[in-house]
Amino acid sequence: MLGVRARSQDRVRPRWYLTPVPGRNLGRVSDPAPSAEDANDRHLEPGTRVEVQNSFDEAWSKGFVVIEYTEAGYRLARRSDNQELPAVVAPDAVRRERKNSMWWI
């Protein structure tokens, strides 16, 4: 369909737009930021269901499980076929899988 513009929420935002500025309140309510000690000591355990961030559009994809944490990052496997991913994934591109919120039901 010609002449249809993408809605603002459909546009992909650049990485710098999503990066918080130190000392600036973005108005979001979130968990307190972990200290440097906590960040170094806290790793996801093997068997934890996780989401992986897509480097193309910054979206999060479900369906992965942690095999092992190494100095380079996480070794992951797909849950669908238990196939190990060929690359180690950086810790900042992995997060614990979030449950779907169906508050309206």
C-alpha cells in the first residue's frame, strides 16, 4: 500500500537512543542497578531459560537455555531441538526469560 507511513512505535531506534545517560532520570520505574560487585558475581545458572538480543534490530528472542557461563560469555542451546549455538553470546545480550503478562484475562 503506497502512502502509508510507519507508526512511531514501529520504527527502529538507534542504540544511542536506548542507552541511558548517567545521572539522568528517564522516568522509568525499574529494579535498582546492580553494583559492580553484584554484576561480576551474578551469572545465570545452567538450565536457565533465557532470551537473546538480536543484533540486527535489538529485539529479544525467546527459546534458549544456558549451557554454561565462560569468561567470554554464555554458551546457549535452542530449546526446540537442544542444538548448541555455534557462537558464545555476550552477557549483555542475554537476559532471563520473561513471563507473558496477561493481566487483562
